[in-house]
Amino acid sequence: MMTAFIVFTLAAIGTYLIRLSGIALLGDGKQLSPRVRKALTLVAPAAMAAIIANSLFLDQGAWRDFGAWHLAALVAVGVALWKRSMGWTLVAGATAFALLLVAGL
Amino acid sequence: MTESPKPSRTHGEPARGTFWGIGRQQWRDFWTGSRAIAPLMPGSIVFGLAFGALIVEAGLPAWLAPYASSTVTAGASQIAIVEALRQNAPLLIAVATALVINARLALYSASLAPVFAAFPRRWKLALAYLMTDQSAAVSVLEAPRWPDPVRRRWFILGVSGPFVGVWIAGTAAGALLGPVIPEAWQIGFIVPLMFIAVMVPALRTWPSVAAAGVAIAVVLLLKDLPYGLNVLSGALLGIALGAFVPDKATPEGRSAGEES
């Protein structure tokens, strides 16, 4: 519990400094270099994909048995690409998952 | 740090019609900001509920959920921390994973620098704390319509503040409801689902598709690394290799990522 508290606190301090970085360091004229800017735009897709892969395909470090998780995720990805909407993706993914669980998968 | 212009303390409507010492015009601008971000609030509440429930499911005390949400205030990294703690990761690896995920906020901070340039320092410090993916996007998009720095900062406070508020409230509610949710519901599915919902609709450039693909491959190839290091490696390699892919919008993307 204490470890969790310390981890959240340190992450909070570090994250605040990241949030402040551009505002404090970049004035009116100064700009980020295109290379840095591009790398930063890739943080979100890379980090989120890493978490998706780790939580969807793995369970405590071992392969997750194929079933409701994979199928519902497939539905969610399909709806996300089709509708390009966070809300629809959540609704479709959660509904598919619930139906698959009820169906006993 | 840019010096704020002197007259920025004068309000549009001075003493008349104030509430808590804040002018009516300021409240109106604040309210306009809150309305601009309102469509995104349900997503934030659901995400908060999920994070709160996850904290309890991971065997951590419920109060840590609102604590994390009001200090870290970045859902993706908070979930990554819980996952790392579950795998008994050392403290520094858990913190490093969170900070790598939150490095994207540096980009928003850079985009907001010119928007905040005329604000007094304490406003910059406060608005930086309230910065989220969603509020930064709305603020950058809407800022050109608010040339007056006083009205602009109240608008941005309205965009950022209540959004963080519903996130914290959702988290606290999730932590309270968490123990009631039956295990058979497998609430853990919300983690990949949330991130699919946030990430996939935003995949509009080839470098971002490549970064995501590399990250997934690395996470699975290195699955036997301890302490969730496979997640950290996947994210870093995804960023590094994705950066080599030339910018060209995908067929569905309107513009290359650098322009947004």
C-alpha cells in the first residue's frame, strides 16, 4: 500500500513537471523541433497499444486463453475504425463482451 | 516565463454583479468553456469508474483511487501503475512507465505555451495542473476565438477544471462501487477496451500506425520480461521506430500528424 502511495506521488510530481515544461520553457517565438514534436505525437499510440497488448493478450505474463476478450476487442476495433468515435467503441465493445459472457464464452 | 501584461487583473464588469469576488462575465466565460467540453465528460466519468473499480480489484485501499486521480490526473498512466504494481514491479520502473506514457503531455504543453503566454504565473501553474488530453485539445482549438487574455483564461479554466472534477468524482464512485461488482463480470476488460476506444479512432497517420504495431509486437515478444518491463520497452521502441516512418496521411486521415 505504501509503495503504491509513493509511486502515485512520484508519478504526480513528474507528470506535473511534464505538463509545465512547454508552458515554462517555450515563449512566444520558440518552437519545438519537428523531430521532437513527431516523437511526442507517437507517445500516445505507442503507449496505449503497449497497454492494450499487455492486458488483452496476456494475463499475469502468460497467454490469455482465446475467448470473449479477444472477440469483444475485435468488435471494438471494428467499430472504432468504422465510426471513429470513442463513445460508440465503448458501447459496442462492452455490449459484445457482456453478450459473449452470457453466451458462456 | 513571459511577463503578463499589467492590466490583466481588471475585469470586464468590475464590482457590479460579482459572486465570490468573480465577475459575471468571468462566470459566463467559465460556463462557455465547460459547455465546450461537456460532450467529452461521460467518457471521463466511465473511465474514472473503471479506474476506481480497478484499484479495489487490485487489492489497494479505495482512497488511493481519488488520491491518484487528483494528483497524477492522467488515466492511462494511472492504470499502467496499477498493472505494474500487480506484477510487483520495483518502484522506479512503475514511475518510469507512467512518465513515459505521460510524455505526450509535453506536446500539449508546447502547443499551449503561446495560448497561455499572456497569463499571470499563478494561472499558468494552475492551468498546467488541470491539463488533460481532452482539455488541451479543446483549448488549443478554441483559443483563437478568445483574443482577450482575461476572458480566455476564464474560458480555459471552464474547459479544464470541471473536466478534472468529474474525473475525480467518477474515480471515487468507482472505488466505492468496485467491491459490489461480481468477479464474473471480469471488469478488467475495461482496460484494453478503454484504450482501444481512445487510440484506434485517432490512428490517422502511418507513423502512428507503425508506432502502435511495433509496440504490440514488442510487448508480446518480450512477454517474459519481469515487472511489466515489456510494456515500457514496447512503448519506447514503438516511438523510436515509428519516428522513422515518413509522414503521409492514411487514406482516411485528413492531414499529417505534424500539422494538428
